[in-house]
Amino acid sequence: MCGIFLCARASDVDVDFFDLSRKLQAANAARGPDSQGHHKTIIAPDGAGSQTLILDFYASELRLRGNDPIEQPHQKDGDVLCWNGEIFDGTLKISAHENDGVRLFSELRKMEAMERIRDLFGYIEGPYAFVYYQSRSRRLFFGRDPLGRRSLLIHKPSSSLPYTLLASVSAGADSRYDFEELSTESIFCLDLRTPSDFQKEFVSRLISLPRHSSDLAVAPFAEPSKLNTFVPLINDASTTESLAHVPDHLARAVDDLIHCLDRSVMLQVQNIPQKTAKGKARVAVLFSGGIDSTVITYLAHKHIPYDEPIDLLNVAFENPRKIRLQAEGNTGGKQKHKKRSVPVVELDTRTSYSVPDRLTGLHEVEELRRLCPERSWNFVEINVSYEESQGTRDIVESLMLPGRTVMDLSLALALYFASRGKGQVRTSLDGEAVPYTSPACVLLNGLGSDELLGGYGRHRSAYNSGSHVAMIIKLQLEIDRIPIRNLGRDDRVISSHGKETRHPFLSLTVLNFLASLPVHHKMDPRLEVGLGDKMLLRMAAWKLGLVEASKRKKRAMQFGSHSARMDGERRGDTLLE
């Protein structure tokens, strides 16, 4: 993990960049606490009437790969790479003792043509964002992985702000830039040869290289696979009444899912440098006790030394609105009577954090302790008071940008405090709470299973309105929307603590495997909620022994933690004031 910041400008631009650069460097430094570096490249004019260009590169480093300390930007013979990513799989094999950024830089420097550079990224699997300057061609390449698992923002030059900025995170609202999320649809190349007016020529000089190769063979990680569109006949879509009984036609799919997901988890938790005292947690899980986070946790247990604890980060918010509604007896949370004054209710700290995710988390950690007694499980109760959550809003809203909706905020608040890892642990359910801050720098997140396995209520609705065909269309839309949803925002929020989130379900290997399966192998909307949704994953969880987790129903993080609707009923897509 690292923070990336680049400023490209003509030397005659009359703007004081010192303060702007200082603010953006500071924001991106928090993402990489181990080292920070800066490099300036001056591109001299090579023709009559061309401008001198200045490229300011900055990168911070959170060392999670290789044995040796690394300082970015990587640079040699005028070539420069800022790399924020992890290479977990693909043709570019990274040894346990090797830094993937160093290796990637070496491979990039061998490439001549733009298309070769584009193609290289189609053969590596993992989350990434990068900026690469090729000195001999005077070209600047930049991009994100196909799913957008790492943030990269871009400010495009305008007449009033005539410079280009690329950054992992902004420094909050500022009139000196207008950031947007960089599209994941292409690898971009900015031609910096002989510009006469950098700002006016930006659009014509920006080349968009589609991810798919011009070769007949498509690179395996260039883009997500399309869904299998096979529609079963009614008689072929046989069903099951119990997770304990796996029909013959699903037995192999269950085994293959376990194998594929287990490999994804293994690749994401192995060879993490020991940055704290031996016996301290290197890996934590954003843990609600639901099926997604529990399956990921159980598989991680198989690949982490047993003498090392795993931290289960469980966040709960003191939500006065919820507590007052419950005190009135309206446990559903919706007012069904005329609006009236709400009496002040004394908040009891013993009960105000008993949110749904806390209760399921406490139940599920006991199942893990029964199945895996050799492991020390740190169930970290992260309790966020109303005062603290409101006092942190400005920070979180700054990290979210350019996201600015009510839903952005409720999710970002939950992720901000969960990833901070500051809470308390108990040795038993009734034990005394002891203050604890998780030292883990790698956080596993179960995000992605609902999109890939049919976990949302809208998938059931699509089936009810248009059978399997409508459901396939809806699931394909889910995959298509993954890169433009929340992953960049989540990365900006979590990485502000100098930590890195990893998504085993969103490995392109896992995604492509699940996309290859017929839809009726993954879900059966004819069955009840808690059985038919994400049916394949539920069967896999049952087979792993996670009986309780396999039956739990979906609950969105912002509602399970009570980070949503603290002050009133506002639609999630409402823009913040």
C-alpha cells in the first residue's frame, strides 16, 4: 500500500504550488507511514514553440511485501514508477522475499510499445493504482485495476487550473482542484512530447488504451469475465430443502468454490512482514459475524501460524435515534404515527452498543472458537460514541471525496472506525473489557459476495418479475458496476490509518470462476431468504463446519453497525450539505 501524488504542469504556469503540494503530500503520507519520497522530472522543450514541463512525483510506502525497506518513487535512467498495489497472481511470479513494485518496475522498463505496457497489466492479478513515466518516449502512463480496488483521483487541467493532478486521496475540499475517480475501463497514456500548450492540448494528447489486447488471446486479468447466460429448463433447476444436503449437480461447484476462495485467501495472507513483536496479529478481519466475513476468517485461519492471533474488528455506533425509538417500543425503527416531540432518553452504555452486528459477531466468534480452539481470537469491540462519530465527520468527509452522499458517509464512518482498530477485548463473554488497539496492517473484507452470488433482495425481485433471464441481466449489471461503486472510497478511508484492505471475493480468479457457473448453481430465489440467496456459498460454509454462519441473513454494514440515520430519515443518495 502506498500513497501516490503527481503534479504535471508547464513551467510558466503562474500558480504557487508549494502549499497545494504540501497538503496533498501530507494526505497521501498517512497511507504509507514506513517511508516517503519525492522526485522531480523536467522535460525540456525539444522543438520550436514547445513548453518546458515539470513532473513532480511523490509516493509514500506501507511495506507489506519483501524483506528489504523500499522507498518510492522507483526511478532509474529517467524512468519513474509510483506503485500502489499488490501482485497476488498471474504470470509475473513474485517470490516471498521480493518486492512486487521493484519487480514490476523492472518489467515495465523492458517494454517499448504502449500496447505492451497495457498488456502487462492484463497478466497480473491484484489491486493496484500506478503512475509510470517512460523517459525515452516522454509518455506518462497511469491506471487502476479493472475492479477499482485501489483509489486514484484525477484533476484534469482547465483554463483556470491549468495542471494535471493524480492522487490516491485528496486533501479535502479545495478550490485549487476538481478531482474525480479515474475510470478503470482503460490504461491511460499522456503524450508529453513537444507540447505548445499543455492545458489546451490535454484531451488530444490523452490516449485511452482499452484493457483487452489486440491479440486473439485475451489476457486473463484484463477485465472481468461475462456471466454464463445459460437458462435452465424448469426440470433442470432442481432445488434443495437443506444446506446439509448438496444435490449431485452442485457437489463439484461447492468444492471448487471452497478451493478457489481458499487459494485467494492464502495468497492474500501469506508472506506479510512481521512489523510488530512476534505473537501479535498481522491480519485482522472486518467482522460482522455474517457468512461472508466468517468464511473469509475461517479460511485465513488455515494459512496463518496458530500461535498468532487474528483480530476480529467489530464496530458499533451509539445511535441516539435508534435508542430512543427502541425506548418507545418501536423496534422496527420507523415512525408509524404523526411526528411528535421525542422525549430525552438516558443512554445506557451497557446496551447502546448492542447493535445487530455486535450480537451476531459475539455468537459467531464462539462458533470459531469451537471449530478452531488452537487459535487466539481477539474479538475487538469498537464502540463509537455519538459525540466521537460527529466530531470525526469532517475528517471522514474529506477522505470520502469525491463521494458526497448520505450513504457514502454512513459507510465511510463504519469503515473509518473499524479499520482504526481501537477498542476493547474480553477473554470471555462475561469477562472484563481490556483496552486494545489492533496492530494488524492487513484487513480482510468480505465485500463482493452479494454481487457475485446473488445476495441482494433485488436479485430475488428480478427473478419474480422475469425469471432467470431477468436475474442474469441484474447480476451482470452488478459485476459491471463494481468498479464504479465504493471500492475507491473505501480504500481512501481505510488507508488513512496506514492499513491495507484486501478482498478475497474480488480476486479476478474468484470472480471469473463464479461468472462461469450457471446462475441456478449460485442462487435459488424460489427458496426462503437465508437459504436461496448465495446458496452456493451457504452450502460451502456448511461443509466447512460453519453451520450457524451459513444460515445468517444479509445485513448491510451501515445498518448492522447503526452508523446510518443517526439524525433522521434521509435517503442514501441525498447529497450532504
